[in-house]
Amino acid sequence: MGWPSAIGLAKKLTSKRPAASQDADGSGCEALARAALSVGDRRGALTLLMEHYGDAVFRYCRRMVGETPNAEDVHQTVFAQAYRDLKRAPDDYELRYWLFGIARHRCLDALRSQRRRRQRLTQESSPQADESPCPEEAVAHMETVRILELCIARLSPNVRAAVLLRYVSGFSYQGMAKVFLERPATLQARVARALPALRRCIEEQERRRAHLR
């Protein structure tokens, strides 16, 4: 997660204001992809989906699994599965929701794999601190990123997925319902319950940082 996006997300979470909905985006891509599928051109449809949604799916995977190499693997798996299953993609809602639904499930699989790997480890290693000088502003940005990622990682996977889709990807609850296959009201309640805890975590970490200065 880059500095500007991390700081922006922290502000959204502490101010209780969600990202603007992006559900209306991609109508042109949707129509072109459906047209490609109608003539049996799965490769063309997938290319359109990758060009239009590839970066957004990668960002979602990166924030869900927390490790860039794993996120890249998950991202590739998502589009490989999409290519395989495009013929069976539902006709009753947008391909974008279907694609993010695949991403959500593959991220949950990756998190389970990470947990199993950690359980098998008998030794822990920690990266050496970078002792090179760093400007004060850059250090503050890096610390904000660290705090935000720490607090998001403390959410359960399903809650984390809902918060990220709402506040990072800008999905409406109706759009999220098509990804999670759950009722919008259920997802709204899940996010509402998560935000106070997430804000408290961010504020507590900020207080600790201020105390250590």
C-alpha cells in the first residue's frame, strides 16, 4: 500500500466517510467483454477485463494478503480461473462483481496457506533495520503505512475483505452483496461493527508513536 493511499484510507476510516462508489464504472468494458463472449472470444474478453480491472484486483489482493509476492501469485490465479470459467459467468450481474468474488475466495485461500506456513515454522527471522538516513517526513509516512496495515491485518479475513471493498475499492453495499453473495444489510452491519475497532486501533497506535517521540 503506497503512502498516499494509506494516509487517505486512514482518514476515511477515522472520519467515517466511505470512498465514493465506483459501481457505475466499467460499463463500456462490460459491454465489450460480453460481446466478445457472445462470439466465443474468451481471450478477448479476458484481455478487456485485465486491462480495465487488473490493477484494482491486484491492489485488493495486496491489501488482503499483505505480501506483494503472494499478491502477485493470487492475482495471476484469479485471472487464470476467470479465463477458465468465463463461459459460466453469470448473466444477471456485472463481470466486475464476479471477478472480485473470485479474488475474494483466492485471497482467503492464500491467507489460510500463510497461516499453515507460519505454524510449520520453527524459527523466526526478522529483517535487519535499514540504518541509512531517512527524511523525517518519509519516516512519518512509513509509520502511517505500518500502523494502517497492522490494524487492517488484525481484522478477520471476511471483515477485512468487506472493509477494503467498501473503503478502498469504493463498492456500494449492493455491489458488495454480489461479490459476497450476502444481503447488503448484513455487509453494512459487518463494516459498521468493524470500523470503531479499526479506528481505536489506529488511534491507539498513533498515541503510542507520539509517546515514544
